[in-house]
Amino acid sequence: MRKQGQNIIDKRLKFKKGLQRKFIAEIKTGSKKSWSELAELLNLHPHTLCVDWYTEKTTIPKIKAKEFFEISPFEKWEVILKEWVKEELHPRWGQIKAGGKNKKKIHIPLKCSEFAEFLGCALGDGSLGRKTFYLSSDATQELHVIYIKRLIKKLFNLDSRMFLNSFNKNNLLMNTNSTGLIEFLQKNGLTIGDKIRNKASFPFWIFTNESLACAALRGLFDTDGGIYEKQKGYKRALIEFQTKSPYINKDILKLLKMLKFVPSKGNKGLNIRIQNQKEVHRFFRIIGSSNIKNIIRYKEFIKTGIVPDRDKVIKLMKDYSHEYLPFKVKGAFG
């Protein structure tokens, strides 16, 4: 079986306008499967199927179109090729069209705190395709996605595209297209495809000093974590990292202990928590946050003793939109 991220070398089908979208919609409806389930059957990244192919942004390799068609045939394959497809393109049509110069040059950043924070964000909400870095977030986290977009520009000199998922308006997506970026990120712990199955984790250099450790944890905290009310009525908060990856969990524990925190585990060992109140304050002093959601929750907790819920946070966002990032508490706690 082809590994996720490998090239598919085959003729590509250029459908008549609007018919590639209809082709995919017919099969999805007939199969009664989700985008993720269909992508798994095809050994693809879901984004390739439901965004790149469905929106007709890219053509479909003939071998994959046939494989997809066989999941739920709605017409004769010969009819699809004759009446739906405009032409069959050369297997390397895109490269030929670009004259072989379609690989963007990227700036290679130093092993700095900003790069460490980006890697934390990428291990949280990010994923790698063969030539695209994807980020998926809740639509209410637009300011944090913009922050990551600016990090990518500053670190790699690459532009990214942000847009709402056309199938779920509560899902904000960001794409950065660059095979050079993908190759570089693979050298720094990230993996193409499933992060758990492929054992994605932080590179060794993240563990070489406390500044890098703090930044890496901040990136993960802002994507796969948060600050929550510990117990109703007791004016106590906890920091929690939520990831199903045992490899990333292991890194989180190692980094927290390196910074002299005493973490605990919750939810059957899947989530890692900081529950001591002095350590919660110390977390925001040395690690902090670049996500307005977490900043609001912490500041409101300091004011009222209560961590606000999602709806309250959304209402307060306009009051905190000009916060200097990353936010850290100065002096007083911990």
C-alpha cells in the first residue's frame, strides 16, 4: 500500500467544469461515509479529498479516481471517462506546466524560541501533507491562527491561506504550500500523515535549554491545551494538555519536569495537568500564552476566581484583541 505523502505517478483526469465536484459528491452520498472515512480508504489526507479535489483546486490521478469510484459506483466507468472527463493529462503535468520550478525556496530559521513555539502549534493543530502544511482550528480562534500565519512568514518567508471549511463553518483552516517546508519540518520531528501512528514528537534540540522548552510548551498549550476551572465554587484553576499521542505526552512530561513543574495525569492518563495553584501562576509567568482564549481565561480567573466558559470568552475577545504576544505574567506569582 502507498504510504501517505508519497507521490501518485499516473495520468490525471481533468473533468469538465463542475463535474469533478459532482463526481465526488455522488460517491460520498452513495457511500454514506464521512470525509475522514473516505480519505482513510484511499490512503489520503482528508484535506486532499474534501478541499483540493472537491473544490476542483487540483486534478485527480486516474488510478485514485477509479479506486474512489469503486467505493460507490453510480454510473458506468466508461461513461465517466467519455462524458464527464474533458481530457487525460500527463502524469507530471503540473511539473511540466511549471517548467520544473515549482519548489518554493524557504528561509531556514535558527533553533530559536519562535521556531520552538511553531513546532508546538504544529504538533497540536497542524498536520503535514506531501507538499502542504495544514492547520485546523476552531473558528473562534482566528486571532491565534493569524499569529501562527505571521510566525510562518517570519520564520520561513512563506505566505499562508486562511479560510473557513466549506462543510463546517465552525472550522477554520490554514494551508501553507511548500515542499521545502515539509522536508524541513520532517527533519524537526514532524511526520507526514497520522501523528500518532508515525510517532511525531519534538526534536532533541527543544530539550537543550529552558527558553526553547517554554516556547514549545506554549505552542502545544495554545493548540492542544487550556486553562480550566478545577472545581466549581472553589476558585481554583488547572492547566491541561489534551493529546492522544503517547509520544507527545512523553515529551510534555519531560519538558514540564525539566522546568521543575510537578505534573499529574487525568482522563485515564491521556491528559497531563498542572493543578497546584502556585504552579498554575508560575506557568503563566515563565511559559505564558499567545492565544487570546487562554489569556482571557487566566486574567478573568485572577480578577474573579472563576475561569469563564466559552461563550463568555467570545464576548470578551474584543477587549483583549490588542494584547502583546506572547503574554506572560510579570513578577508576582510563583
